[in-house]
Amino acid sequence: MEDYRRAALEPSLRLLLDFAVQVTLDVHTVDEQRIAALRAAGWEDAAILEAVEIIGFFNYYNRMADALGVEPEPEWDEPSASVDTQG
């Protein structure tokens, strides 16, 4: 959960997460080749669109919270026994 690059993930999921990082850090470098690579890895256009919507929402929310100085709630740092880490 701390670094997806070290996790044992399916290659297609790792590719999508790399895409999320690219969209977050430099959206202007996303091109048709990157989208084609996602399609070739099995991601359908609807799933790519949904990923971009979620990435955009989280980027928006994080920037808004940072700009307003929103502090994390203390319980956000506590591991939750109810979280399913097996998928």
C-alpha cells in the first residue's frame, strides 16, 4: 500500500498505476501511444475513462485539501482491521 512499484501486481494493473502517476505528474505527456498500451494490456475504453475520472477527482481533492490546509484525521493513519487487502 505504500509503493505499488514494489508490490506483486499483474502487469496490466502496474501499467494502469504507471498511467495514473503520469496523469498526476504531467498530463500533457499522455499520448495515444500510452492509451494504446493500456488497450493492448486489456483495458477497455470505459475502464480507461473511469480511471481518468478517479485520478482527476483524487488530484482535485488533494490539491483542494492542501490549498486549504486540511489536516488528516488521526484515525486515517491507523490500520483498519476491516480493510480487505487480498482484493
